[in-house]
Amino acid sequence: MTWIESLILGIVQGLAEYLPISSSGHLQICRDILHMDLPGATALQFDITLHVATVLSTIVVLWHEFVPLIKSFFGFKNDANTTYVFKLLVSAIPIMIVGLFFKDKIEALFDGNLTVVGCALLITAALLTFAYLFRAKPEQEANLIQGEPNPWRRGRDITFIDAFIIGLSQAMAVIPGLSRSGTTIATGLMLGDRRDRVAQFSFFMVIIPILGEALLDVKDMIAGSGDAAAAEVSVGLLPLVIGFISAFVVGCIACKWMLNIVKRGKLYWFAVYCVIMGLICIFFK
């Protein structure tokens, strides 16, 4: 892998992890365009680097919200922040099950298949369109009544049931082309959750599965470290550093941008983009 390739993949990862256009799908598209056939050990090293970079960009952008959560949870405080962390943990249950028991099968089934990526991008576009049509209106969020007895009012805070349903949508987004951020945000909006809350929740909930996936990748890399062939395909320090920095910097920008986009309810433009890219993947692969 050259430093230019790592720069491109880092930028794509940083953008697509937060924008609702599917990072896994766009990384696959870029690899096909660049004719990159990365060996298993090389792909693992690079994926771990990009995953850690995107986690750090989330923490940096949402630092003022992240620190109180950590203090409350590890300080064993019985407050709203601790409840929020438990909702994040509930949302991680589906993706943990998928990652532990079905990760290899899913990767083997969908890896390198641009037709699947294209179809999944069309599904992402449909989800974003439904989210726009069924989102809570600004006046509903502005007139939010605390303690309202109806738990299914539009413009409400995220509940534990919502967290689990959004977690299910995140588990489905392991398919390349099905955007994780797009799917989780769209699901939250269709459930009637507040736009600002669901975007922040979506970005926080990705920390747990990304770190979990990175740990699994490290385990796989260590397990294959005795293989002579695997030992010969190290990415190299320069591509790793460039990929990390580009994914982190672009991720910070994309995270802030996406938070503002969701608040303004402008997700339909990404639906149009996903339709175009999906059709390109299907008919011009």
C-alpha cells in the first residue's frame, strides 16, 4: 500500500463513517477503483488504524458530552448520564451478537461484491427518505412536554426500547453499502426521537462496536502472526500514520458537519447521492 492510497482511504473512511453514505461500501468502491487487493493481514492492520482514528474523532468532537458520561458511569452515580450510558450498552447488544457469531460469514458472503453494495446503498437511500418524511417536525420538538404520558410522542427523548431498536438497525448495517450512521439516525427519526439527540446517540453508540471490532481484528492478527505469509505483508509505518491522521482530521470535520445537517433535517440530499452511487455500482461494476 502506498501513502497516496492510505490517504485516500483515510479521507473516505473519515467522511463516510459519519455521513450517511456507508464507509464500508465506499471503501470497497475505492479499493476496486484503485485495484487494491489487500492481503488479510494488511487489511486488518489498516482497518484497526482507521477504526481507532474514527473513535478518537467522535470523542474529540463530543468531548464536553463524553466526559460527564464517563464520570457518572464509572463514578456509579444514579443520574441521567449513567442512564444514557446504559442505553448505549443496550444498543450495542445486537451488534455484539452479530460480531461474535456471524462476522466471518457476513464478510465472506458480501466482501468484494459491488452489486450487493449498490443494492444496500439503494436501501440506505430509502431509509433516509422515510426518515425525512416521518421525522418529528420542529414545532413538535420545540413544544416537547416533559413527563408527557404518551411514550410514543414525536420529538421525544430516546428510550431504552428505542435504543435497542436503533441497535438492531446498526447490526443490519454490517452489510457493505448499508450506512451505519444513516441507518441508525433514520431509525431514530422514524421512531420519533429528537433530531439533535438521535444524531449524538448514533455517534456515541458506534464507539463500543468499533472498539470491539478492533479488538477482534487484533485477536485475528495475533492468531495469524505465526504465518510466514502474513508476516510479509505489513502495511508499513508511513501509510498507517497517514491513514490515521487523514481519517481522524476528516472524521472530526464530518462529525461536526453531520450533527448540523441532522438538526436542519437535510438528509434527503444524501438519499439522492446514495441512489446515484447505488445505480453506478449495480450497472457499471
